[in-house]
Amino acid sequence: MLKKEQNDYLTQTGPGTPMGELFRCYWMPALLSEELPEPDCAPVRVKLLGERLLAFRDSEGRLGLIDEFCAHRGVSLWFARNEECGLRCPYHGWKFDVNGQCVDVPSEPAESGYAKKVKLKAYPLIEKGGVLWTYMGPPEKQPPEPEFEFCTVPLNQTFSSKRIQESNWLQAMEGGIDSSHVSFLHRGDLASDPLFKGAAGNKYNLGDLSPVFEISESDGGLLIGARRNAEDEQYYWRITPWVMPCYTGVPPRGDHPMHGHFWVPIDDESCWAWSYDYHPTRPLTDGEVAAMKDGKGIHVKYVPGTYRPLANKDNDYLMNREAQKAGRTFSGIEGIGMQDASLQESMGPICDRTKENLVGTDNGIIMARHRLMRAAKALTDKGVIPPGVNPEHHKVRQAALLLPRAAAYTEGAKEALIAKKGVRQTSV
Amino acid sequence: MQSETARVTTARESSYRVQYPNSKRRDVKVVALDSSSAKLVDEVSREHWNGAQFFTSLSFSADSEPGATGDGLKAWLKDLAGAANDLVEEVASSDFVVVVTSAGEDARAVSLIADACALHHKSLVALVVPGPETSDAEISASMTHLRPFARMLVIASGADYISAMLTALRA
Ligand code: FES
Ligand SMILES: [Fe+2]
């Protein structure tokens, strides 16, 4: 349970809010590279942390993320012409470059210097691992580039997708660290999904429905270990890393690519659910990429031409009661991603946590909230840089492994939890 | 026409969630396993709680050794007022039990509490609180000791986490 003030504190990320300031300390995924495929392509509207922005790639391939609205009389620059290194507003012809600088006001003599006095707010936009990242905080505090393993391996080893989620970011992110739902909600998919099936570890998931949990803080966030009984006096451990504020990793299965999420606030009532899939040491196979594009694993099928899931609230997520009765899916909804999204959206746009009843096994969620509130307070009160900003904190890996019963996973899995170039993941 | 799910998941519709309580008071028993965690538990107990009860030490009767089970289990929990309470009875009347230990301290008492929990099918959450000087080895030793007994084992960031967790659990 959270008090109403705490719930507001954690769920509001607009400018000037404590959590909003916290989010503005980090590089965050803003768009997929594919959304700005070439110089002078169409600009794209982007809303992040409650701010309406416009992304574009200029004639020289430079990336820009600027205030969506023209400084002259406020029309959306989504209608602009992307030409000759800038966006030209179609209304009266004012032109802006990737830094938001106004470079032409046709009604004024160029020599007057009027254009120099006009500048739209702009944020840096960089390309890494097929993702365009932005940093929306003060320029003097801009951290080094993100080093999450999925965005540093060669491009043929990684695949990212995103889907819009019509709920606050926190209830989405909490699903990513809530290991105890997997044995219920997703149980139908372990055996059938091409991106999960066949892993030796799956039998432990299905064989022991009440895992035991261990939680510890890591430099950048948390490690959430779930253990199940395995043969020969061993435990099967699945370890989920959370890096503040909104990166989560799903423990791997067999040699399948490793996956996880970023949960990025759009505004307080919607967020982007980013899904990455990568293999540390080998290219993804054609079959794997085809399955990901087809919405398998943690990815989803889309309404054509959008990043909105094909199964969405407008069609009741294609609820299939027969599949639910027959046990093919536990909730009646197809696909891991939509199983999560449908339930999280059903909580309402902002989950009312004053009504929840948590249990001891929800400590991962309790601790993540606690850490977020602590970090936001330390930032607001004392300017302390929060965990997860330092790129060293990004070099963590999810892991699945068998350990002797007496071993602590923080010890036994120490090496497995570190991202190392050219080293295969630790997985069962 | 809009689907029912779309219609009911707006902020406006969410405001119609019924305003009646959906749970009753929990009886949570919080037990410090050693003297340094007793100080923390004592501190936490001074906050306002719904039904949580706090205990700071465990003592055994002469004829009951740690490890005894069932009827052989005879041990007392000392509450903050100094009164001795029968361990098994306290556990029996609880909804769940939280034990707190300071990393590196003697946490052997957990086995007896875990036996009582097993006897009455109560779940046990264990918090290890590191001190400012605690080494990784000490944390690890505490974890190893508690591992077999707890359904949820947490390395707490400090005393403030004990409060945060109990509040979250409506203790
Ligand atoms: S059982 Fe967890 S939300 Fe209903
Ligand atoms: Fe899930």
C-alpha cells in the first residue's frame, strides 16, 4: 500500500515534479532508429515526460528533438518541410535547425539578426543499438552515453521494439520486477512460444509454482532472485536486474536471446513499453528476428502503421475465453506482452495503490518504490546524482542458473550478473 | 461502438471504484533476532501501526533446545514492555511473521521461529540489515543462515526500510 501523496509522488513525471526531475537525470529511449530512416525524412511527434516534442533527421543526417510548436504563432512543426538542414514551418516560413535554433524569419531582413533571437527548446538525440536516446535534463549535468549491453552489441545481435501502453509508467514497470506473476499469467507460453520453448530451465518454473525470493540492492538498482527446487541438492535461480529508474531484464532461457524492457513515461496516463532482445555473442537468426517481428516472445503485433498493439483495449484485447478455459492461456489473452499490458491497463490510467494489499513476496516492488522515493528526495534536497546514471551501472545481466543450495546467488552468480563483451550469457 | 474495456479504463471511470475497505487488519509480528536489531525494532515500534506487534528477544525454557519442534517447542518472546509471551501462541495468532537481524550477528533464533511458523502455516519474511561497517562476508553469512527458513529474504537498505516495508504491508 502507498499513501495517496506517495502514489502521486511516484507516478507524476511532468516538468518540475520530483520524479520528473529524477527521470531527467538519465538517457532514455525516445524512438526507434527506423522511425527516422534517412536524411530529410518525415518528422515524428514524440511526447516524453509530459512534454510534446518533434524528432527529425536533417539533410546531413543530424538528429534533432525540439519543441513541437513553431515559435511564431504556435502551429505544430509536424506539418513542416524537412529541407536544407532544418524544418521550415509551412505557415509563414520560419525555419529551425536540429538545435532548435531559428535560422530564418523570411519577413525580416536576414541582416537584422532577428532569427538569432529565437530558439526552441531542444534535447540531444543520439543513436545507439537501433534506438534513438535522449537526455532531457540540464545540459551541464548530461551523463556519458548509455552502456546497456543490448545497445552496445553489434546491430545484427540485437532487436528492439516498442508499444504504447495506456497506463502510468509505474504500474507497467512494477510488472517487470514482479517475478511471482510469471508462473500464473504466462504459464501457457513457456512451452509454446518459439522464443522461450525448449529451455531446460522451463521445467523448474512449471514444476514449482511457489518460488522463494531474495532481494538485494545493486549499485544501480536491485537484484531480484527467485529460486525453485532443482535436483541434486541444487536450486534453480532466476535473477532479474532492475536499473533505476525503469530498466528491467528478464532472466534468460536456454540459448534464446536475452530480453527485457524500458518503461518510459509519455505522460502520467501512458508510457512506452520498450522491449529489447539480444544475444551477447552471436547474431540473431533469421527465424528469431522473424518471430520478434511477428510479435512473439515479449514483442507484440501492431495495428498496421502504428506502435499500438493489435490487441488493445478497444477490442477487449481479443479476449478468448475458450483458450482460457482450455488452459492454452491463463488469462485468455494471447502473448506475453499483451497479457501484461491488458492487466496493467485494467488498473486504470493511474493505479490507486491506497487500495492494494501487498504480501511479503512483493518486497521487490516495495523496495523499488522505496529506492525511487529516496533517490528523488536526495536529488531534490541535495542534488545527489541518482543510481543508474553512471553507465557502469548499466553493465548488469540477467541470469538463470543452478547453484548448490548453500550458495548465495549474490556470490554464486556474481560473474554471471556482469555484462562482459564476447562472453555468453549464463542460462539454463 | 467502444469496447467495454476501453470505456471503463478512463480516469473518470476509475474514480468509481467502490470506497469500501477490501481487507481487514493484519496481525504482524516483528521479531528482532539479536541485540542490535532490537534497537532498530524498538525504534520502528514507536511509529503508528495498525496491528503490528514488536518483540525484541527470544528465550528458551531449560528443556527446549533450538531445533525442537511441535509440542517440544517452548520459547518466549519478550515484548517491548518486557513481558514474556509464548512464541507458539504469538505465531498462531499472527497473519505473518517478520524477523529482523543485523548482518553478522547471531541469527540462530530464526530456526525456532520458523518451526513455529511451519507448525501454523504462516509465512516468514526475513530482513537482514547491514550496519555502516558490515562486510559482504557478514551479510552473506546472515543470508546463508536465514535462507532455509524465509519465503522472502531481503537485504534491507537500513532501518528506514523496515518501516517502509511494514507500511506497505499495512502492518
Ligand atoms: S492476484 Fe495479483 S492482482 Fe489479482
Ligand atoms: Fe509479465
